[in-house]
Amino acid sequence: MFLPLHDRVLVRRVQSDEKTKGGLIIPDSAKEKPAEGEVVSVGEGARKDSGELIAPAVKAGDRVLFGKWSGTEVTVDGEELLIMKESDIMGIITPHGAAQKAA
């Protein structure tokens, strides 16, 4: 188990599809690493200059979108994961219609 510190987030990349919508198989050499992942664990958050804790906006299990070159690759318990600052995450992906229900 790995628990990130401060405003860092541990993310598992989501595997990309191996076929295009038209049914063509994409070879491994042509695949781009996806910029989508699932949050595995989250640090306690950043701190303001006053020392007040700023709680993270993401939580374990959230599906997120992040920059293509974001994070540092690490191996935890034999699994390749990414550690990144929460600010590298562009947003949380919600199931279709879930955002409308919450509003």
C-alpha cells in the first residue's frame, strides 16, 4: 500500500481500446498512453500559508482526466502507477447523466 503525501494523487492508467471504432486492431507500437485513469489513493491535501488544510477535490475510485505527460511512473506492489499533483488532474469523469442529477 502506498499513501501519497500532501496534494499528491496515485493514479492507475485506464487501458486503451485495442480496436478502432471501425474494427481495425491497433498495434502496441502505435498506441498512445491514455490520459485517463482511476484514483487509487490521495494525500491529505495542500496547506495554505496559514497552515489551514485544503482538502483534495478527488477521492479513491474517481475516474479522472490528466495531461499526457503528467506524473511520475512508479511501481507499487508490482503494478505500474502514476504519482501526480492534484493540480495535474484536469477533471473528474462522471457517468453520463450523473452530473445532471447532481445539479
